[in-house]
Amino acid sequence: MKFSWARLFSRFLGAALVFNGAGSLLTPSGWSPAVQIPRTLAAILCLGAGLFVLIFPERVSLRRLHKEQKRSYLAYYTLNHGTELVWWIDRNNKIIDINEQVTAKLGFSRQEVIGRGPGVIDQGWVDQQFLELWARCAGGERVLLETLLLRKTGSPVPFNLVLNHHRDAEDEFLCVFAQDISIQKRVADELREARALFEGFLSGLPVGAFVRDREHRYVYFNQQFVQWNPTIGVGKTLAETSTPAMARLMEEEDLRVLDQGPQIFYHERVTDQSSLYFEIHKFPLRIPDRKGLIGGIVSDTTDRRRTEVKMQESKAFLEAVIDQSPVGIIILDANTTNILLCNDGAKDLLGLDRSLDLTGRTVSSNGFKWEVLNDDGTVPPLEQNPLYRAFFHQSTTNDKMILHLPTGENKSVLINSGPIYDTRGQFIAAIVAFLDITELRETQKRLEELNHTLEEMVGVRTKELSQSNEALKLTIDDLRMTQDQLIESEKMASLGGLVAGVAHEINTPLGVGVTAASFLREKTENLAKLYENATMRKSDLELYLKQACESAAILLSNLERASNLIRSFKMISVDQSTDVARKFRLKGYLEELFVSLRAPDKRTKVNVVIEGDPELEISSYPGTFSQVVTNLFMNSCHHGFEGRAEGRVSVSFSTQGGRLLLRYSDDGKGMDENTLRRIYEPFFTTRRDLGGTGLGMNIVFNLVNQKLGGTIKASSQPGRGAEFVLDLPLPSPEAALGLSSNA
């Protein structure tokens, strides 16, 4: 601590008081008790005061001796700063004095503050930073802080603090000046909130907003305005964000607004795709200390402009349609019943000159009086008159009216009338449309007369047609019977082909079996002769047994092949002849079927490939399946493989969504477009000269569509073979009924 004569003097003073008090207490005396007791108390007080001065020399009255001098030095910081709160902090981070503003503003008494740390009144005071603040202030820095001072009630108040370091002859301390900024903070917060609300309001508007100064620089703009001019920025001028011509135009507009007041301007911006139209409301802004500001509200009027153009076009189109319409159209005002519009069709109907202007006139004007009558010439009551019903907000259509013209002529007319409303639902006009149907009425009369004559003619003709229909019905029955016979004959022909194929296939294994049996018989007879002559050797027996086993194996395998062929033929032939619905495994059935089939031309070898799930079991008509596949196979052999040494047939099937998809294809010579288009027609064939009937594919089409309840589609190109796709339900409708009835 800095050396101080005042502290040295205080310590000497304390030592003298301690010595004096102790000497009085320790020195014996013969005084009376009345004198001794006060003397003892005085000695004790003197001793206590001396000890206090020795321990706390800075708090002795020596400091008070210079109080006036120090107060006069510090009074400048306390009394000459108006409403500021002032307190002093010593090197020990303790408050040593406060002014009256502290107690008045915060509610603390001097005793509650003096001698305590600044944190008692300063919520933001950090004791650990005191030495740093002291060093900064002692170095001549004027420290500025913003903090919250605590009232005695506990509520915080925002203050700005100014810390200064002061030193007198005997001591040094920090002088703190506190200024209440609660009002400024509240005003600033309100201003920030108002600005945020204002900017949020402008940003949320569907229109653009901007502010420019007299030098044509942008001061403010909202987000919507940026979308139309992405190059804009605060401080940028019109010349920097627009074309030179557009910048000059808007600068002139800004100056005109500053001189003349608010105005509305219209601008068009042409883009690569279309034109954009804008409506700009500009007005001068009167803000203190900011002269020459222009505010603007920009609205995109492209849709409105296009709507107006479309409305004008629609209006012109509607007027043209009304003028060119042969139907007479008259529109009457809802309030005055005067004519608002009368087209040329109405003038022609009324026998008036087209150049005559009827606007503003009534239907009963002089020289223009016409009326609507019933078809019998009587005057209809008002509630039935189409003209008046429109004024009662009722729509009417009547084709039994007569238009009585000023010339005295009557015309049969079809009248449509009704009310016209505006967008608010207000009745504004009545429309009446006339169509001259005089010729139509006369034609109807002639038709009625003709109808009476035709009825007799129709009766006679109907009788003749009935007789013809009976004959036609008999003919159709004969044709159906003939078709059934042809189909049956085709089935038998198919079965005959099957028989021929099976017979050919059976001949081979039977022939091999007969040969093997004959060879075995011959060897057996030779062995028997050797046995009878007693010349049989062991080697002869062994050779015979070997030959017998080989012959028996050949015989057995060929007989089994013949048996399988016969079983397959039996199953296929029974299915084709009876055609009863049953469950069967499709792949196995097709394999057995192709075992029985062969090409009509023995020189042609046909390789058949069958692909599909071998476990797939379906409920359908196996005979129908065999007939369809047989006809497709024969069609491939007769047409696709004609003149070829070999061919290939592929059959594949799969299920999808409860349906069976069966694909039959060959690698034959294919069909042209005309043949493909007519392939299912009955009696159509390209081999009529070779005996073709043209019923094979027609039978396939009828069996697939009627018997199996599915569809068949053919596709082919010349030289690329043919493909047939059958889409069949599982089970077929008739098969389902047949199975359920059998059950």
C-alpha cells in the first residue's frame, strides 16, 4: 500500500490511546468507588478506540479530517451530473460512497450499500474482472458498460455505466456514473418491433414495395420486388438495375411525383416467352431530415391485362356471333324494357331494314309494333307470354307460338327467353331469341299426311318382311347345321390325322419287336436241335443266353413304346370324341399330344419344344385343347414348313392374375398382312387348289372364344414365322359349370 503520513499519524494516535487506557486499568488507585467506576469505563473506551485505530487506520477520523477537502474534490462527479447515479469503489472492490440518486432510484439505504461489493446493486458485475477493469481505468481508459441494476424489490433496470479512475493525495478509487436507459431501450425495442412488423407486412404483401431517394438510389425494397428485378440492391441506382431507356423514364416519373404528388404509371416488360405488365403507384414520402424520398407499390397486372384482352376478344367474338347468327336475338333492359341490342337476324325476321337502329326503343314503338300469339291466333295471358316471363326471372322455350308482324304477316316461331344476371346476381336484362320455323311447320304437315300413306305401305311391307324373315331363319338354321357338320368333319379329319400318325409311330416299334421275336425264335430252334443231337456245348448255351437277353430287351422296350403310343392315342382320341371337362396337367398332356402328332409330309422333321411348369394343373376341356393345338400344328406343317426339310415349333405357357397365357409359335415362312387379317374368316385358305377347306383357324377361333371363354391373337411377318397367343381364364366358364355339375 502507498505510504501515507495520515496512516502513520493514525497508528501513533492508536498506540497512545492503547497505552493510556491500559495504564489507567493497570495502575492501582485509592479513589472512592464513585470515582473509580467512571475512570475505569473511560480507560476501557480509550483502550478500545486505540485498538480500532491500530487495526483500521484508514477508517479513523484522520480521513474525516480531510472530508471537506475530499468532498469538494468529488462533488463535481456527484452533484454536477443531474439524474445520474454515482458510486465509488475502492481497491478492495467495495463501495465506499453513493449519491442520493442511488438510494432514490434503487430503494437501498446507504447502510445497505456502503462497504459491500458492487454486485449488491449491479446484476452484471463480475468480481473476477474487477482487477482488469481497475487496470484499464488506471491506464487512462474510460470504460463503458451496459448492465442491469437491481432495485431493492428485485426488479432489474437497464443502465449505461461509465467507469473513471480517480486519485487524490491519500487514496485512489473508481468513480461509476450510471444513466438509466430503460426508456431508450423500450423505445428502441418498440422501434425494432415496429420495423419488423412493417417489414414483415411488406414482405407478406403480394405486391412489390420500394423506396428511392432523389438521386434515384434504392433505400428499401421487399422480397416480392426483388423477384421482378434480381439485380437490385440497397444503394444501387436505377441506371445500375435497369436499361438506360427504362432508367431515364423512371427517373422522370420520380421527379414528377416529387413535384406533383402521387401518380399511377403503367409499364410493360418484354421477355423471351411473353410480356409482363405492371401498375406502379408512386408517392412522395415526407420524413424529417430525409427529403426527396419516393415510395412505390408495384402490382403485377399481367393476368388482369390478359383477362381484359380476353374479355374484349370474347365480347367482340360474342357480338360477331350475335350479329351473324340467323336466329333473331333481342336484349331488353330490365328496368326500362327498352331494347339494348337487336341483331340482323331479328330485323330480318321482323321485316325491318338492317341499318335501322332500334337501341332505346320499346317493342311497342310506333311503326315497330309486333306481338306474340298462340298458334291458334289467340293472345296468351301474361303469365304464359315468353316476353313477360323473362322479366319474372323465368326461362321459357315454346315452339307453338306465332309472331304477328307490323305488316300483318304471321310467322311460326320457336321462342327462347330468359333473364340475364350480373356477377352479383342482379337481374339486368332479358334476352329473347326467335327462330323462324314456318317452313318446318309446313314440312311437318306434309310429313303427317305422308305418314298416313306410309303406314299402309309399311303394313304391307312388314308382312312381306315377316315372310322373308321366316325363310331367312330357316336358311340360317341350315347354315348352322352345315357349319356344325363341317366342324365335326374337321374334328374327325383331325382325329383321322391323329390315327394315321399313331399308326405310323406304332409300326416302327412293332416291326422291331417282330424282328427281335423272329430272331429269338430262330436261335431257340437252333439251340433245341443241338440239345436233341447231344452236341450242345457250354459256349453254345452261353451265346444263346446272351442273344436271348438282348432280343428280350429290344422286344420289351419297343412293346413299351407301342403301349405308350396306344395309351396316349386312346386318351387324346377319347378327349376329342367326348370332350368332357376335367382336371389335367397341361405340360404332360401336351407332351402326350405331340407324341401322337407328325407332319403330313414324312420328309419334314418337326422339332417340338414345350416350356412351362410341369406341376401346373388346370380345369378345362382337354379335347378342345388338343384340337386347338392340333389345328395350329397342322397349319404350321401345311403352310409354314411347306417344302422344308425341318421346322421348329415352340409351345410355352404361364399363369398371370388367374388367367392362362399360352404361346404357340413356329419358325415357318410367315404370313403377309392381308392373310393375317383374314386368317380367322371361315372358308378362307391359300391352299384351296390343294384341297384346303379354310375352316381350321376358324374352328380354332370359335373354340377359344366360345368353348374356352378366352381370346386368341396372331402376329406374323413374311419369313419370320407365326405366333399365336391364347389368353384363357382358369378355369374356363363352361368347364367350371361342367365340374360343378359333376360334383
